[in-house]
Amino acid sequence: LIDEGYLLEAREALRAWEREFPLSKISGDLLLMDAHYHMAVGDWKRARAMLEAYCKLVDASSFLPEALRKLMACIDELKVPRSEVRELFEKSKKRLQYHPVAEEIDDFLSAGK
């Protein structure tokens, strides 16, 4: 719904998802969709805050690479200096050193020097 531009319907679906499956917020999939929604409506600061908290607090998750990718997009959109988020991304890279996102993190950090 978000990608098709049905943002009101997407918001309603996210709220229903949260009510029906409250643990989705902990496991990550709802949080990623919520951040995706906020990015789509231009609320990059809120999306960044959600994703940054998730990336800091979750040690391992199949959703962590996607959260990092979305966070990189937020950082770029908000024109945040890389120095402000370098530590977070370097710690995340250590946890995902064998995942393809580790190389993306290297590129992201070096692009902002």
C-alpha cells in the first residue's frame, strides 16, 4: 500500500497489524513497515529515531540489514554528518560482517567523509 501511494490505507493497516499482533513491534517487521510509512510521508526524523533505536537495541534479527539500509536512507535525506552515526554503523557492521550489508555500510561511511 505504501509503495502504491495509498498512505491513509497503509496507516490504518499498520494500526490494525499492531493491535492484532502486538509482538510484531518487538520482532521488527512492524517497526520496519512503520518506518517505511514515515519515510513515505516525509517524516524522516521519526523514521530515523525508530530505526536508530531498533539498530542499537536488537542484537540479531533477520530484519536488521533492512533496518540499516532504511536508516542509511534517512541519514542521507536528513543530511546528517556520518560522524554522528559512525559508531552505530561500525558496531552493526561487526554483527553482520558476513552479510552483504557490511559492504554497503563501508560504502555509506566512506561516502560521507
